[in-house]
Amino acid sequence: MGVITYEHEVTSSIPPAKMWNAYIEDADNLIPKVLPQAIKSVETLEGDGGVGTIKCVTFGEGSQFKSVKHRIDGIDKENYSFQYSIIEGDALGDSLESISYDVKIEAGPDGGSVCKTISKYITKGEHIVHITEEKIKEGKEKAKALFKAVEAHLHAHPHEYNY
């Protein structure tokens, strides 16, 4: 088993608590609304939304993939930290066992936030997977687009997610 790791960081003018509420806490509802071409729906298959919960993410028409199952591995609401893994689905291909993500939203400049993500691609057996710089850049751009779509929604609807 091999592991390929990369890190990604995106800044926002939205404060950490509000971004957490929208981007993490209500992602299953909000993201299909703001980027339906990327994510069509999210359905909870097992669990109550806490650690161990399994969800099916169905991608939109703009995606090259159909769906994945992901498992929530950790949630720390006080520190705006969230961990999850893609454990099944066509996005894993033949050579990946899983992909894990560690997302942390921190205070950023001027009252905004910084979303830091560590992605780990875990290969099956002794598979050697070559992920090109182009594929990494493409993944980072998609993650940034998702984050920025949530940010744009929050700017357009400033009274939402203030709890």
C-alpha cells in the first residue's frame, strides 16, 4: 500500500464559524444547490451524521464520475476540523483503496478564513499510482471552485448560516 499526499489552501472573506456552518455542517444541502453540475445529491446511507456515518454522493452532469461513498472519520466543531474518506465508487478507479481528507477552517486575514485540506490517496496492494501535477492542479481547482461557490452564496445571502 502506498500513500500520495498533497495539501491545498483557500482563503475567504467569510469568518470561520459561518464558513464551517455552510461548507461543512450544511454541505449536503447547500452544495447541490450552488454547484448542481458538480454534485447532484448527497444521501445518508448509515449513521446520524457523526463519526462513522456513510453517505452516497452522486455527481452532477459536469463530472466524469457517477458516485462515491464517503465515511465521516472525525468532526471537531470547536476547532472547525473535519475528516472524511472516499471508500467506494468510480472515482477510486482500479488502483486506489481510498482517498482521505483532513479539512480545517482557520481564522484568516481581515476577519475571513483559510480552508486547509490535506488529501491522501491510498493505493491498493503494491499498486504504484502516478498522479500527475496536472491532475493535482485539476483537483485543487475543483476544490477551490466548490469553496468559492459556497463563499459567493454566503455573500449573496448574508443572513444565512449565522448560528
